[in-house]
Amino acid sequence: MTQLNRRTMLRGLVNGAKVAMALPLLDIFLDVNGQAMAATGQRIPVRFGTWIWGCGFVPERWVPTSEGADYTMPVDLEPLAPYRKQMAILTGFDVKLDGVANKPHVTGNLGLRTGVPVPNETVRAPTLDVLIGEAMGQGTRFGSIELSASGIERSYSFRGAGSPNPSETSPLALYQRIFGEGFQDPNAASFTPDPEVMVRKSVLSAVAEDRQRLMKTLGASDRQRMDEYFTAVRELEQRLELQLQPPARLENFTKPKAPEKTVVDGDIENVMINHKIMAGLLAQALACNQTRVFNMLFSDTTSNLRRSASSDTHHTLTHEEPVNPKLGYQEQSAWFAAQSMVACRDFVDALAGIKEGDGTLLDNTLLFAHSDCSIAKAHAVEGIPMMVIGGAGGRVRTGFHKAGRADSAARVGLSLQQAMGVQVEKWGTGSMDTNRTVTELVA
Amino acid sequence: MAFIKFNGAFLRRAGLGACLAMAAGIGWANQSETTPSAPLAEPETPGGPLVMRRLTESQYRATIADVFAPDVPVTGRFERALREDGLIAVATSHGSMSAFSVEQYDVSARSIAAAITGEERRAQFVPCQPEAETKFDKACATKFVEQYGTRLFRRPLAAQERDRFVAVAKAAQQKLGGFYKGLEYALIGMLDSPQFLLRMDHAEPDPSRPGSIRLDGWSKATRLSYFLTNSTPDAELLRAAASGELHTHEGLSRQVDRLLASPRVAVAVRAFFWDMLQFDGFNDLFKDPTIYPGYTVAAAADAEEQTLRTVVSHLVREDGDYRALFTTKKTWVSRPLGILYRMPVATRNGWEQAEYPADSARSGILTDVSMLALHSHPGRSSPTLRGKSMREIFLCQKVPDPPANVNFSIVQDAVNRPGSTARMRLAEHNDNPVCAGCHKLTDPLGLTLENFDGSGGFRAKENGVSMDLSGALDGKEFEGPQGLGQALHDNPGVPACLVEKMYRSAVGREIASPEEPVLEYLLGRFQSARFRVPQLMRAIALSNSFYAVKEQPDTTPQRTVAVAKEGERS
């Protein structure tokens, strides 16, 4: 064979190994162990994402009574029981305020995600999904995808203060953005680079030529804003560059069909539906390497979830509902907290439903699920519930419950970054500052 | 009329401890004894920093409509704007762009450029014809780039910039064939450029004050134009900028009066009030359809439009007193709104001017469905949110967030309990000193609107009980929505707050305390113009402060974690 055609060779090897797998990267082969390997030695990419639910939990229904692997599954986590081995439950880690005013539903959430508690939404450091995304590098169409299931066009993914990535709130808009114009079907019969795409890329290069000159004319804070603009332009250029290359074939992949139009609002029935559709679309997008980073806001931190015909939202209930004396907690609020875990299971199901290598997409994903507070009624930022779900391509260990004993919540953020390849030894400020990895998570 | 003393700094810095002080009526001092005359001459101004402001969605759309045509399609989506201290206009000089935004700007740029250079409309927009479509006509491409570059960048292009976009046109033509394809991509490049998307101030040495700087003519024209028309400078304003006229009082006055006389002022007033009234909140405002079946998507959109129409027709068309916005019975209605208001609407499609009936509980924009629904929960009203929004929107007072560690156990749910009213439920907060301070600020205002439910619909009773609609503002007691409107009308803090917000919106930044005499001066002008908003805009547009800049020490700390390193571009 004088000329090796990458695609035929690929097909041959895959068939030879008799393994169904996804091939999101160029030049992917399997090694003898069935591990996904690229010709360059690159594995199937590892993905990172966060999944937020608002208004915390009812501790007695959520926190396992013992640590380690043999805990009894708490009632609210029961929906996630099928993923017991792929899940680490992290409780009792605190956001340390050091006197910073606790803005309800904001300070805890952003403190957890940036390592720096702030009294408002002006973050003082990027959120960890951005740091991880930067370390993972590009090579995908989208730097990250943000989603929100309850109609709130917000995300808690910040590159810098004042520039949160907005969330997609409609499944249909999400579909169009990912699978609409510019999407290359990995299994399309033929590939011809589009000359218009080449020209578009050169236009962006021309725009970016101005950068050096422009930067000199600006003050420090505007320079930083301009830098973020040019970073975004660069991302767009790289996306076009990808479109000029033939996509790697992907087994088990058919381009999803456009979803039906759905009602987008805070009614929990609609939210569950929209969330499930978006999770499915996202999983497909991850499979064919459209992005490697995502942030799903199942419910906002001041959760607007409500039951049809009820005058209360999940958030107002956490403040106003009387504690049921028999149960010892707020019954309706607890219902929403429990439903949030059902939704989390839906999301994990979507990842686990896609075959990849000798496992599933979930095995190659690190999903960090957390809330904004522990007990919403008091806006407590101590013991914010957190879970690490998925295998991260073998980079984390799961299958246990770990109690933080009032340690800094930044320990978790630090460990996740280290697992995902960020060169970082310590993270957080003040009492949050830590260099102590959660060793149980380290594979 | 008593001269209102501007006392903004105190309020802006008001923190948690200030709740009780504000409730006691400290805030706007009304110096009624000896009426001092308002300062007629503008005080010395310290000058602000050079700012870089991102176009808002409405400015982007208006600019495209003005530079090209109103029907040119803008197909990209816009991310929700950042809001800072009550105004999106202020945050435009701080927030940066997400990757999503840049992606979507590019989508819009492509839709615009395709329409402009497409076969159907190129004769209308391209100022010259190429010698042959298959050959690159450099002169014609240069003319096209210069013409639209000047309008989009709001200044003439530097030779280097012009050449760059002409080169894009040439390269694109070579790759894709066809002269107009080249122009299309040159235009996309200009529309994607930061020079278009961001309004960057440029300064030059000030000949009248050696050693100081001033805004150059183009930057002045841009500031003026977006303030008075919410859009890009027109040809006449660009001419005045080029000629240096904007640096003279006569030249500036001529342009200000010309723009104020144009119908575009209504657009600017609308955009300002949309921002001030926080109508971006309609983006994620949901109501429970079972509880409020009348509140549909169409009704919500019309509710927003209703208030903006009332504002514009009262302030601009009728040249009315700003304070009367809180008392006027005049309004606008459409069919979907007629259902919510239980008012007959003759016009089948569209709008008609109307009056709230004399015996109706409604008067002034505070009783519009928009304001009532926006500051309520999905399934019920909220006197606290309504009161808080009034303090923040119309009085420029920051009501602190509730403390995080409140024991809510005393506040028991009884929303649907027979015989329960919001006043009774909220009374429980007032027994708790931690809550009482701020709830005394918000609730006495909001409770007067309790005869309107969470969707803004009228109700005589809640849970079968008549409601006590008494309230108070800064020590003055009143009754019901009409009393509330009158209380805001009479409150000296209301026009003072408008002055502050309009000035901050105009300059696109926070104000520093040395600027307070300027606000006092503008308030004096507003007062002597009997609170006519276009006159306030005129006073701002003619003030030195509006344009004054000074060099700032470059001290802003850089972010510690670098996103992109210098020189990593390929």
C-alpha cells in the first residue's frame, strides 16, 4: 500500500477491533486495550461541565450518614443510585466569607466557582470552567456551551467580571446554534472545503491585525476588555479553521433532528422537558466534538421553579414555607430539591447513553454538580452540596462520600482543575486559599 | 418653587445601616425657607476618563437602519446586556464581550453585508459601478470602504485601515469571483471590527488649555448623537465634526438644537426609559397561566410598549412635566391590553390613545401593567419588590439585599389563607429589627398598590378581605395608588434622580463626587424648565461636563489570570 488513506485505515482498524466507538478527533485509532487512542497518541477527549441547581438541599435527605464507599444512599439521591460508582458526593465543604457580605444565592455560588467570595456578581477571578477550558485548549467549534432550563438567560461562567457567557434557554435555538449552519456532519459522504469559509477566516484575521495598535491606545481595564474581544475573535477563527478540515468519521452518530418548539418558562414540568431535550442535544454535540466544556443551569440560584397554578416558587417557598413539624423540614421546598436530583439523573443519563470507546461519554466526562447554598432558608454557604460525576477519562476516582469537615470549598475546585490538567498548586483567596487536593478524587 | 438640593452621594453610598435613616426621611433636603436661585452658570468640571462603550442592541439596530436602511436584516442574536447601578448605559463602558456575542455579531454582519451587496439592492447601496464585475476595481472598492467605513466607525478611516479592508475585498474577489463578493467581505470585516462595535473616545491636546486634553470632534459628535438620537452621527453632524464647529459654543448649539428638533429625540427618550425602567426584565418574566390567564406573551409585549408610548408621548410630543408621568390618566392601549384593563378598545390592530376612567384605580405609569407585573412574583404580587423598584428606579436609592442569615421562621406562609393579606404577612417582618429597617422603606410604597395582582390586574380584595392601601414616603402619608403617584410627583428626589440617571446614561459611567455641583446645576436647569425632559437633555448636551475628559493614571489592576497572552496570534 503506497498511499495510506486516513479514512480507510481508520475504518479498517475500528472494524478490526470490533469496538463501537465515537471518533470525535482527527486521526483516532484504538490501541490494543480498546482504549481510544489517536495516531498522535491522543486519547478520546475528556470533557468538563458543571450542572447547577438552585436553593440547596435538605441535609437529612441528602447527606449520607457515613463516609467512604459503603454509605447508604440518601433518599434524595436515590434517583442517582444507578451511577453510585461513578459519583463522588462531597459534603461539608464551606465557602469562607472572611467578612465579605453574603449576598444571598450569589456569594456562595461564585465563591465556589472562583475561589474568591464576592459580595455581588462582580467576580474577581474567572470561574473554574473557564480556567479548565483554557487549559484543555481549543480544537472544538465552540469554546463552551451554556444552557439554562428554566428560561433564565444567565450563566455562572465568567471569563472576567461583567462578561458571563449567556445561556441558551430554548432547545430549538440550541439545536440551530449547534446543528444548524456551520455544522459538518461527520458521516457526510463527501467533503469539500467551502471557499467562503476560507474568506471569512481571512476577514477575521484582518480584523485582528488591528490588535497591537489598538491595545497601545487603551487604559488597563479597557485593554483587558479588548483582549477578551480578540480572544473571542480568535475562537471564531479557529472554528472556521475546523470547518476547512474534513470531520473525522463518527460511528453511532446520526445528526439529531430538530426538536419541537416547547414552552420555555419556570413551570417545573416544562423545565424537566426542556432540560432533558437540551441534555440530549448537548451529549450529541459533545460526542461529535462541537465543544468540550459546558455549563448547565438547571434552575437559577434564586430558583424560579414552580408547580403549575401555585403562587409560590421554589425560592419563595424556601423562605416562607413553615417547617412541617412532623417531618422537621419544609415539605414543598424539599419536593423541589428532590426533583432537582431527578433532573440530574436525566442529565447523567444523556451522557451515559452515548457509546464512546469501550465505555460511554460519561466515562470521558467530568461533571461537577453543585448548588449555591446548603440550606436556602438561611442562605448558608457552609456545606454547599457538590457531586463529581463521571470518569473524566480515568482522571478522577469516584464511588464514595467525603465529608469536608468545614474545609475550604476551594479544595474541590482545585482538585477538579488539577484533574483536568490545569497547572495550579493553590487556589482561592483568604481562608478559601488552599493547596490541599482532595486526595480521594485523585485517580 | 423651592430649590432642590442635590444630595446624591449620600444615597449612593447608603448601605444597610442607612435603611432606617432613609425611612426617617433623610435623603433629599428641601430647602424651602430661603429659595436660593439655581446656579445658572455651569460650575468647573473635573472631567471624566476616556471611555470605550459597547453599542447596545437598540443602538446597533438603529445604526444599521440609519447607515443602510431600516429593512436591512440583522439576524444575529444579542446577549442580555449587563446592568450596573440601575443602568445598562453605564455598564456599556465596563462589560466585555463573550464569545457568544462575537459569534452572533458575525452572524449579523453577514446578513447585513449580503443584503447590501446582493444583486437586488447593490445599485441602491454601492456608490459606484466596477468597470467589470470580474476585474477588481480598486477605486470603486476604496470608495465603498471609505463611505461606509466613515459612517460605521464614526470618523474617517486611517489610510492603513482603509487599505486593509480594500485588501480584504480584493482577496475575497480573487477567491470567490465577482466584485460584489469582495465588497461583501470588506463590509463584514468593518461590521465585525471593534471600531464599530465599541465607541472609543479619542482625545487631542486642548488648544485653549495647554497641557490638557479634550475629546476630538468625532468623539464629541458620537457622544452627542447617541445621547440625543440613540444612533450614529448623521452626515451633517459628521460634517460639523470635521469642520471643528463642535468645539465652539455656536457650532455645538446649532447641532444640539437641530437634533432636538428632529423626531429622533423620541427614539432616544424611549431607549433611555427602557433602560431606566429595567424593561430588559421582560426577557425572563413568566407568569403562571393558570393563576393569570389574561397575562399572555402578546399582552406582556404590549404592556411594555404601552408604558414606553405613554412616556414618549407625554414627555416629547406633549412636552409634559416629567413628574406628571406619575399622575397622568392618559395612556395607550391595544386589544390584548383591553382584556387586562377591562377597557373597550376600538382599534382592531394597533394602538390608540386612551384615558384611564376617572373612577379607575389607575393613574400614572406606576399603575401600568408593565411596572406592576415586572416587580411581582410569577403567581402573586410583591409589595416589597414593587417598593424596592420604586426606590431604586425613581429615587436613585439603593435598597440593600436582605441579610443572608435571617430567621424566616416567623414569616409563615399564608398567601392563600382566607382572610390573609400581604400587609398582614409583611407585618411580621416589622417585628424583626433585622428586617424592619429595609421593609419600612419598601413596603409602605408597595402596599399601596396591593389592589393590583401579580399580573397587574385589578382586584378589590385579597383572599376575600378588603385591603388597607395606606402608605407613606419620606414622612408623608397617603392612600392608594393615586396617593402614591402624587407622593412621587411631589417628592423632590424624583426629578433629582432623573437628572442623575440621565447624566450617567449620557456619559456612560459612574459619576465622581467632584461632579456633584454639575448635577446640581443640571437640576437647576431642569427645574427652571418646569421639568421638561428635552430641556434637560439640551442642558446636558450643551454642558462642558458632558464632553470633559482628563488623562487618568493607568492604575486599574490587570486580571491576575491571563486569558490570552500577548503575541500568541499566528
